[in-house]
Amino acid sequence: MKKKFFLVVSLIVLIYSQLFLVMAQVPAGKVLCFGDSITHARGHGWVEMVGERHSSVTMINAGRSGRKTSDMGELAAPLADNPDADWVLFFLGVNDLKDGTPEMVVSCVENMDWMISQAKEKIPGAQVVLMAPIDINLVTMNKVNRDKHYNDKTKDSLYLMEKEYAKLAERSGIGFISLLHAVSRDNFYDGLHPDDKGQQEIADAVWQGLISTSSDLTVDSQHFSGLVPPGSFAVDALVYPLTPGQVITVGAEGSDICGFTNQAVQNAIALLPEQGGTVRMSPGVFKVTAPIRVKSNVRLEGSGPDTVLRIGDGVSSRFIVDADFGELKVTVENPAGFERGMAIQLTDSECNSCWAVSTARITDIKENVLYFDNGLVRDYRADLDGIVSNATSAVEAVEAENVVITNFTVDGNRGGSSRMDGCRGAGVFIFWSKNVLVDNLQVKNCNGEGISWQITEDVTVRNCDISYSANMGLHPGTGSPRTRIINNNIHHNDVDGLFICWRVHHSLVKGNQFHDNGRFGICNGHKDTDILFMENRIFANGSDGVNFRGERAPNAPHRNTFLKNIVEDNGTKEGGYGFSFNSPAEDVVLRENTIRDTGKGTQKAGIMIFKNGLQVKMQNNMISGHQEGEVLSEMDRN
């Protein structure tokens, strides 16, 4: 009797455990597959194989032979035709990698980033999955594909692409499937395309990948018929309570928090749970006396350019007692104008820039003593013009990740506010943070720099207008790999449009305009390596369009590539060059750029290589109109 009871219980446990596995692992719904010839497969490849084997999904083949990631405009039609898709799968990249280079991979990642955002926007309910392309077989590669320049460089780039696609998927919060090793070496019919066995291997890998990324619990109708209804089954508040993405409004009457101050916005951010949410600011002018600090997983958004964060008028005083390292107070000559909660900056004539500057917030004021929350980073002497001011950023992300800052105006009140050091603050300041998107901002009139980010990973600044800063427009530095600067207009800043400081590498600068800046359009230098500058227009800047700063060889900005840029009419103040090389940077490539003076006579030469510079690799550039010559070398002059 006990044995029978045990067998019955065991059978029930087995059935329901298997039922749970099936429910938890089987994807369901419409799956839109956007890819190249490996996806198209003449109508019978991995897409159709998945659909034939698994009845819970309806597979839509949107592949096209020869498609590259740069053909991203083709995505619009399948997204419009399938608004009810439950999944969007991307399988692209190998066609971009003929004679592959790291710069090509960077471009692919940027194109995929755009397509992912489009899929999320057009079909917000769909789960998006990015798939790393399959490897190639150089041993069996036929002559046709070898002549198309699919080669060992392609193979190396595919391995790099797998890593970069995985990072992009993580940043974007989407699924990732690596197909790099999905196809056996013998299952390529031409070294590039899989045969039927290879297509089945892809189908199996994709299915297992969908299972691992699925957030829907589904039931396969072929199993356990009658026990549970077939179809899709979503968990509803089983383990965790349902918490929709929280949105808190701030500003105008009727908002969740009323008030047009930085503190009102900060209070709204403080109300969000640990998992984050959105703070939405209404139109209006918000007075800023201390930076709005955006914490992890928070989206700070305005209502367009009429949402204005305006930095308040400046207050400053000499301090009359030395302020020492680690101290949390300073004795000032005149405390008038300082307030609790206000930001401060502390300097003297010797410690007055970059990391020698101290910043904090006032916690209390007693007579002429200001108390604050961050210990001083240097010893400051009162007899060396020691000054404390209320210099501040408008917005900052400090020790944060997964942050979005979007859709408003920053007015730095340049004529009235205190001067802010660019390593310690800016209109928007990002520090010791990662995965930060700054999008669709107008940043103007900052008494310092427009946007600065220091010690960061994966910061993207796109679709912004940065103008009339008293120093640099954009300033990434102090170790900020994987920076992306895309489709911005950076102009009329007193010094450089883009000042790439120290250790900014493996980054992308694409589709921007840098113009009418007081010194250089772009300046880079110390260990700023492996950056792709693509499709930018750099014009009418006061000195050089692009300047490579002087560095010793180990620290030079090696392996930078300039592709399809327009560099024209720079040197508007006292003359300049299109490109000025003052650094022994190796493997710098200029390809398919237009470098010209259109008759204004200000851009003296297209390229100037000074004695500390090295020759650059030049391919298919158009250089014209310069009075002193198209390509000059200081060594030749001597």
C-alpha cells in the first residue's frame, strides 16, 4: 500500500514538474525575424524550421539577401506590417564586415542600437532579441566569397562583434543570443552560408535562446492536453506584487509635486522605488541652486524645450581661515547669499582646476561658518586668494547606472552664475557612472562646460544642442570608454566643441556638427585611442578643425579613424588647419573625407603634420582650396 501511494505521489509530482517546465519554457506568439540572406534562405531556412517544429509560434521572415546593418531604413516596413508581433529578432552584421575592422564593428553596434530603439518604440509590447551572427569557414570559403573580401579580418571582427552585441543587449535591456558557434564547420556550403543542416542548427540555437529569454509562460498544445488550456500564459503577481513603472510629475499646479526648484525635482526622484521610474517635469523655469542628482534606474525627462533648468545667480566670498584636506567646514568673510542646500565650489590660486577643486552642498550655516557634506580634497590657503562660490551643475549622475536624461533645456545663466570647473561640474555632469543616455537636450550659456562626463562607461550623448559655453561644449575624460556622441549640434562655445580628455577609447563620434567654436572643433590627446569619427561636419571653428594634442608616443591617440567627414573653412580667428597633428599617433586613418577651404582663406592647409606628429594613412580624401597647400609637414618646411 505504501509503495502504491509513493508511486502515485511520485507520478503526480513528475507530471506537474514536467508541466511547469513546459509552461515556463515554451515561447509563444508572432516572431518577426529581421536579417540577411541567412535569414531569408530562399524561404526555407531557420525561420521556417522553427515554425514547423514549434506550433506555439508564428514565424515572420523579413530577411533580405545582402542586407547590412546600415540598411536600417528597411526596418520600418516590417515593423509597420507587424504591430502585433510578440518578438522582434535581429540577425545582422556579417555583410558589414568585408575586410573587417574594429571601426566597422563600432558602426554596426551603433546601427543596431538605432534599430533596437525603433523596435521598442514601434512595437512597445514586443520582446526584442539581438543575435550575434554565425562564424564563417575560411577553409571551405569559395572563390566568389573570397573575392568579396570575406576573410580572416571578417572572422576576427565577428568575434569582436559577439562581445559588443552582448554589451549592447545588456545596455538596452533586451535578450541576447550568440549564434557564433551554432553551425558546425562542415555545415557551410560556401564558407559563408549554412546548408540545410546548418540552418537546422541555427533553428535549434534560436529556439533554446528564446526559451532562456522568454518572460511569458506558455503551454505547448501537443503536451498534457486536457490538463491546462493551450496558448499563452503570463504570470500575474505570483511571487512579487505588480508594480507598474512609476511616473512622478513635478512643477506646475496639478503635478504630484508642485514647485519650480531643484529641490522639488529632487523630492520627486526620492519618491521613486529602488527599481526606478520616471520623473517628468512640466513646462516652466526651474531655479537651480544645487544639482538635481539622478539616481540609478531613473529617467529624468522634461516636456520639451519649454522645460528650463536655470542656474541661479552667483554668490562668492573669500575664506579667512585656511581650509584643510578632509574638513567639512569653511570660515568665510561674508556669508550673505549662501543658503542651506546650496552647492559650493572651493579653490585657491594654486588649487583651482580639475581634481584639485572641491565641491559639496551646504548642510548648515552658523554665523560666518559654512558646513558641508563632502570633505575637502586639498589644503586651501586663505592667503592665496581662497574663494568659495555657489558654482553648480544643473543635473548630475554620480555613482549611478541605467540613467536617462532627456527632453528639456539647461540655461547656465552665464552672465550671472558662478564659474564651474569642467572636471567637477557642467550643465549636465556625469561622474563614476555607466549606461547613461543624454538625449534631446538644449544646453546653453553655461559658465563652464555644457556636458562633462568623467570616469564612466557607456555614456551616449545624442540629439542635443550645446552652445555658448564659457569653456568646452562637450568634455568626456578621465577614463570614459565606449562613449557615443551622435547627431548633436555643438557650436559657439568659447574653447572647443568637443574636448576629448584622458583615456576616452573605443568610442564613436557620428553625425554631429561642430562649428563656430572659439578654438578647435575637435581636440583629442592622452590615450584617446580607437575612436571612429564618422559623417561629422566640422566647420568655421576659430583654429583647427581637428587637433591632435602633443603627447609622448606611449600616450598618443593611436588608431583613430576619420571616415566621410566634411572639414571646411576653419581658422576663422587667426587661421588654422583642417587637421593638425602634433602627436606621434600611430595608425591614424583618414578615409573618404572632404577637407576644403571654400574661398574664405582661413583654413590654411588641409592637413598639417608638425615635427612631433607622424604621417597618417590617407584613402580617397578630397582636399582642395587651401592657400598654403593641401598636405604640409613641418619637417619638409625645415
